[in-house]
Amino acid sequence: MDDNRTPAATDLDEPMGDPREMLALLEAQQRRVADAQIAPVVWLYFIWGVAWFVGFLALWSGDEDGNPWFTIPAGVATPLFIVLLVISIVSSAVIGVRINRGVRGVSSFSGAVYGLSWSVCGAAFGLLGTALISHGLSTDLANLYFPSGFALMCGTIYLGGAALWRDTSQLILGLVMLIVGAAAPFAGSPGNDLVFALAGGGAFLVTAAVMAVRLGRNR
């Protein structure tokens, strides 16, 4: 028996850890990293859910043909909706960039583009609507265009996010936003505002709640 083995040789002779335990450890670490990236998205969905639910209910209540129980002055409802929408767009841009902070390469670029797309696309849809109004778009049609335009924008961006990160929640939410955005105008104005508040805002809030519960179980 050779008692003159070097420490390196001794280390090589020691058995490796259980491959199943090592795989489980690796998977747990990957889940923690994924959960750390998903956690800000829960807040993102919550912010959008509150903005849609409160903002569109305010618009519906600000129209004399809307809420039958109480009304909100249009001078309050419209600015409130705009403020909530701006907060949501800015929050989306900030959170989208922060999710990939510290990540380099293609993933970092994808996250930055995804975050910026919210503010850029939001501004583009807003400018398009303003241009249509300047060329004679009626108030009634503008009330149909702007909510549906932003819903279609959200749905499209969420589908892009689902493709980038293989995120089922964004895929489902994106499809819901596209359906709501395309179908709501059939309810007319201000009925479309109620549709966006309940279906759109509700979809965001339900998604946020489901993701929060899932994250809680993984901890």
C-alpha cells in the first residue's frame, strides 16, 4: 500500500457528492434566481391592475351615461386616468430595466429594449391619437381609440416579453389584453371603460395575485 500519495491524489480518490443532490441544489439555485427576477414583475402587474381598475372606473363614472350610482367630475376623472397611466408606463420602463441589472450580453440588451418599449410605444400611440383628433376625430371615437390602442399596445408588448423569457403569465395576459382591446369598442362609450376596468384591470390583479402566491410557495 502506497502511503506517499500527494494531497491532490487523495482528493481525487474521495467520492463525489450524490449527483441527484447536486442537481437538486443547482435547480434550487436556478429557482431562486428566477424568483428574484419575477418578484418585481408582480409589482408591475399590481401597478397596472390598480391603474386600469381605478382609472377606467373613474372615466366610466365621469360620463353622464356611465355609472348609475354616482358621478365624478370629468375634470377630475380624466386627469386621474392620465396620471395613473403615466405612472404605470414609467414604472414598466424602470422595472424592465432593473430586472436585468447586472446581467450582461444579449439578456441585458433584451431587458433594456423591453423596458424602453413601454414608454416609446405609449408615446407613439398617444401622438397618433392626438394627430387623429387634430384631423377631425370625434370625441366619441377618441374615447374608443385611446383605451383600445393602449390595450393593444400592452398585449403586443406582453407577447414579446413571453417570447423573450418563455413566460406563460405574460403570454396569457397579452392574449387577454388583445381580446379586451379589440372587443371593448363594441360596448360603445362609456361602456368600454367598464369593460377595461373589470376585464383588463381584473386580469392584471389576478395575475399578480397568482404570481405572488407561487413565489411564496417557492420560498
